[in-house]
Amino acid sequence: MYSKFIAMIFVVLYLILIWAVLTMRGSLAMDIMAFGMFADAVLTLLNFYKKR
């Protein structure tokens, strides 16, 4: 579905998210989570319409 490069970006993004949660940086964690979910939704929509 996604390329390996995009998958690696998401892994790094969520590693930073885990670090932010563990170091009690709630605002940064929420921003990263919102960006990650939005990017995932956009990529899923693009992939869905690209197949048609």
C-alpha cells in the first residue's frame, strides 16, 4: 500500500511520539498524533482513488 520510504517516515514519527509521551510533553505528542493520523488518512484516500 505505502512505499517503504513512507513507512519508515511513519515509524520515525511514532518513535518521536512515544518519546514525547514518555517525557510528559503532552502538547507535542498531540500535535504529532494529529499530523500522523491526518497524513495516514490522506495517503489512504490517495491510494483508494489511484486504484480506480
